[in-house]
Amino acid sequence: ARPPSLARGAAVYRDQCLACHGLAGRGDGPKAKQLEGPAPANLADRHLMRGVSPVDVYRKITIGVAGTAMPQFEETLSPEDRWAVASYIGTLHAANGEEREGEGLYAAYCASCHGATGGGDGPLAASLSVRPPALRDFAAQARFSDDELVQLILRGRPGSPMPGFAQAIDPASAEKLVAFLRMLPTAERQHYVASPAAAIFATVRGQVDSAVALRSSQLAFDAYITFEQVETDVRARNSGLASDLEDAFAALRARAAGGAGHDELDAIHARLLSGLERAERLVADQGSAANLFMESFVLLLREGFEAILLVAALMTFLARAGAVERRRHVAQGAWAAVGASVITAAVIELLFQVTPGEREALEGFTMLLATAVLFYVSYWLVSKIEAAKWNAFVKSRMEEALSAGSGWALASVAFLAVYREGFETILFYKALLTSARLGGGGGGTTAVLGGVIVGAAALVLVYIGINRFGLKVPLKPFFAITSAMLYYMAFVFAGKGIADLQEAGLVKTTVVEWAPRIPVLGIYPTLQSLSLQLLLLVLLLVAIVWLQRQRLTEGGERRRPSFP
């Protein structure tokens, strides 16, 4: 069945109902005083109409009302016209502006589950045990009166994930929300199709406003999870803006219920709204072919630089140490990560409805696993710099040092370095290609693919440059440089891994006021991330002291070998 049309309902009302019920539905039409029996019902009476459902109105239109002048229209009006006029009558008791105010409340409290247009497809819908009803379907709400819908909003729905909002919404506001809900199933509302991104940004702004007004860290978290629906698009175009917004969301979540002053919350609020406005303009602007090319080029260079740097350093290190045969472990790990990235992206997009929080959790756990492996390999490398072990290491040409277990460790480092950003980079490019196609024509897609090719060529040049530079650096310093780089990446991944788990809601966020935010070092102003990084620093100092004591002990047993 087609959705009821308010325009058609208004036309039918004028032809069939106005004479008795009046233009505004107050029961004061031209024929009202001429009727015998009870006066026509006042359809604009809020107290009367709030207890009547659209199904009740449809039934009375169909069979009439006994004992009154209200006739039946079953033979004169089609079912479609009866539903249309029933929907129109439902709007007569709403005050001016209620629907508009209700739309803002819907964006703040309902859209994250029920969807921006009421399709039951909000960003949190897939994570719920029961699928939210599609409120844009007339049948989903036609049997409920306004009073019943108000009670559902305030008290929730037992046996479903629907919570009560009595502490956040007063009854008068709930009535405004119902006025907007009544518009969702209408043809006029369904013909209005906003861009998905615009609807998501509207939802986020409403949730942010509510989080600030109610000082709710849960609403702040919901706002961030909703923003994650467009975060991939934003990060693909401007990673700095995406990071700034993530930082602002984290600050709001940590400070909303933490006793922050009004000025501090207002500053965070303003920062978020400004960033969201910039992000929405960025996503809405399809851009020229030249811009798409540069975005594609910078995206691959930015996401692939760390991985290619690490893989190239490991390859050069193995060549310098005379273990060329072990380079296959690194290559196998890197190529396996590429395949795993494609599979993971496909699974996320096609097979499972993975929520943004679950994706953040996957990234966080991957980074923490990478932290452990990187730290292990970093220690293993630096231990080979020690003099006595160094000579044995060079003599055996890594036959013992690069055992099967060490080969697995090298492959794991390469795998995790590539996989860490691999599947997310694929999702970034999917968003960029979608944007290019929406821009019209094939030039945008060609520009994105051109950026991929040039970006890949730039990464190859980086790889070649590291190999040539590494071959000229003395072996011992190269070991030290490689080990330091691995430790640096472990330090960064530790901070970013905890940050991702905090964004997923799996790790508590405790803000450290004096701490800086330095993403390039993986430093974030939270107690949890800083504690893990402090542990890594302590382990590094312990490792250095241990190796130094070993060097002194072995130096007393035999003369320290000389180095070129």
C-alpha cells in the first residue's frame, strides 16, 4: 500500500468534512448548527484527539458514528482516501512548530536506532537484540494513540531494547516528538530524501546538544558512534579534521558527567559543532578530478608509509646480516596482510553488519597485538648489538639467531604493520570511489585510481631509497636504528590501541588534564593509554640495564672484540 498523502487527505477533508467540522476541525462548519443530535466532534481538541489512534479515526470514517450525523464513507471513499483523511485529521490538534521541534528531539534520541528517516536502520540498529520498528511504515504506529506513544517514549517498551526517556524528555516534549512521528509515514515526508550523510550529521548534532544539556557521557558516546558512520569519508579526505573531532568527542564523553564547568562544556560543544560543520561541507563537496586525485594519492601515501618503512627496514636488515633467505618471511607476512585486509573489508561490508564500535575494537586489539610483537622483535634486534653475541651472530649468518620462531616473529611484524591499516584503507577508498561516482561521470573514478597508482609508485621509491641507504650504513648502527624504529612503532601502537578501545567503549576513559595530545607519538591525554606507554618505557629501561650488565659480565671473561 502507498503511504497516505496529507495533500490528498486535506482535499478529501475539504470536500467531505469541512461543512460540519470546520476548516480547522473545531466542529464549527457551516452546517454544524443545522445538524440534529450531538455537535460535530472538535478534531482540534488536543485532550480528545490524543486518546484516539489513526485506526480509530479510519474506522469511524468507514462505518460512521451511531447516534450522530456522522455518516459512513465506505461506499463513497476508497480505502486510500480514508487513510489519507485520517492522517490529515491527526495533524489538526498539533500546535504550530511542534513538528519542527519534534524533529530535533527525534534526531537526538531516536534516529540512532530507528534511522534518520524512520526506516529502522539507524547506526545502532544492527547491534540490538531486537530490530527497531520502521516508524515510517504506517502500520507500525497507526494502532497507537498519541497518549500511548507518549507513554512508550517516557517509559520504554518492556521486552525490547527501547529505553524510557522520562529523565531526559518531559511529557510536553514527548508530545512534540509524537507530532513529528506522525509525519514519518506520510507520502510528503517520504518523498523528501535527504542525503544519508546530511541525516547522520543532523543526528550527531542533536545527540551532542543533548549530551551537553543533560551532562550525559552515554549520549556523548552515542553521538560518537553515530559520527563513525561518516568518519571514514571524513578521514579519507582530511585525517587531521577527523582526529580533531575524535579528540573533541573523547573530551565531551570524559567531561560531560565529570563535574566540568559550564564554560568548559560550552567550549567543547562549540568545538564539536564547528568541526561537524566543516566535516559535513567536506563530505558534501564531491570535488574536482584534481582534488580527488590528490586525496587518493595522499591517502595511500599516509596510510602506507609506516608499513612500507618497516617492511623495507626489515628487508634491508636481513640483506645486511647475510640472511637473504629469511626475507621471504617478511614478504609472506606482508602479502598475507594484504589478502587479509581485503577479506576483512569484504566481511565487514558484505557479510556482517559490523558496528563502528566493533570496528574500533578490531583496530584496537590489532594494534595492541602489534605492540607486543614489535617490542619483542625490537628487543631481539638490540640484543644482537652486544659485542659477544654480535660476533656469533655474524659468524653463523643468522642460522641460529633467525630460528623458525624468529622467522615467524619477523613475518608477524610485517603482517601486523600492513594489516593494522590495510582493511581500513580499503574502506577509505570505497568511500572515496562512492563520492567520485556520486559526483557524476567517470572522471572522478579515474582520478581516484590515478592517485592510487602514483601513490603506490611513491611508496616503491621509498622502499628502494631505504634499501640503498641501508646498504651504505654500517651494520651495527643499522641494527640500532631498526630496533629503535620498531620500539617507536610499538610505543605509538600502544597509545593508539588503547584510544581505539576507548572509542569502542571497552576501556574506561580517565582524562589527564596536564597531558598533551600528540597523535604522531601515539600520546593521548588519558590515564589508561599513558599507563601502558609508561610500562613500555620501564620495560625498555629494564632491557637496556639487563643488556648492559650482560656486556660487562661477558667483557670480564674475554676481551671485548673490536668493530670496524
